[in-house]
Amino acid sequence: MAQPRFDPSQSVKFDLTRGAVSLEGSASNVVVPQQALLDLCRQAGDEALRDFGRKIGTEAGWRASGRLIDGPTRASIPAVVEHLGGNLALLGLGNLKVEQWGKALVFAVGNAPPGDHGAVLLGAVLEGALQRAMSRDLRMVVLDRDDQTVRLLATSPMTADKVRGWLAAGSSWGDALTKLNAGGDA
């Protein structure tokens, strides 16, 4: 059965009489300037930042999985990415695309929050979303970041540590993906 396309109509509701914003019936949300959010993330510390991002991602994964007819585990990767990407866009966290590098699945996010803390936040949001939507414990490894795009590898926690080690030792992200595919760990 064909999956419905992501449709943002009526996704964000502003209740000005109550002073509330909601996303698809969720509890109240807050609209904040991106720089204020990043300043807070910078001060929070790594573990608090990851926890915060995973909580945001869990909500996004819940919304995305609710829109897929047979659930996310039976949907195609493009359908899951379209709905998850739509939810990231609603949150103002960028434009999600997926890249297949051999067996490795890489998420490329354009117009992502800037800086290292923005990449960590984005990775944690995707971890939370995928864990909620796919019921899998995944880690996102920041592979590359430029002015426009952040690339994150989705992998198991054990493999994430291995890839981070390769990157820390000076391997390029392309070489790290080549090693990963050659070892069968993707």
C-alpha cells in the first residue's frame, strides 16, 4: 500500500487566546530564536544536550510514525525519511535527506543548526526520533559539517564508538565509511 506524502497542513496550531503553540496535538511548544537555543545548548553540557535532543526527537518520531499507514518498520526508507524530515522542518532543524554509502545509512541535513553544538543537538534529535519510530537503539555520528550541510551516520552504539575512533585518529569520513563497509559493521 502506498504511503501518504508528508502534509504539513494543520500541523502547527497557534492558540493566541491561551498563548500556546502545538504540533499535531502535542502539549504546548515554544518558538525560540535559534541563537538563543544554541547558546543554551552550549551552556548545558554534552549529556544534558543529548538528553534534551532525544526528548525532542522522541516527539518527532511519534508524529512521523503516526502518519505511516503500516508503521515505520514496514515503510520504505524514503517514506520514513520524508515524514521524519517534514517533522524536522516543522521544528526548524533543517532539511533531511538520506544517502546510501554501501551498507551505511547517512543522513544529510541542509540548513542545520550551526556549529558543533548544533550538530550534536541534531544528532540527538535524530537518535530520539529513530528510536521512537523504529524501536531501535541507534547512535548518530557526525561525519562532516560545512556551512550548508551536516552528515550523520546512523549506526549501533558499538559501531559508533569505532567510527568516532577512526575519525579522531585522522581518517576522513569517506575512509571511515569505506572501513565500515569493508568490515561488515554498517
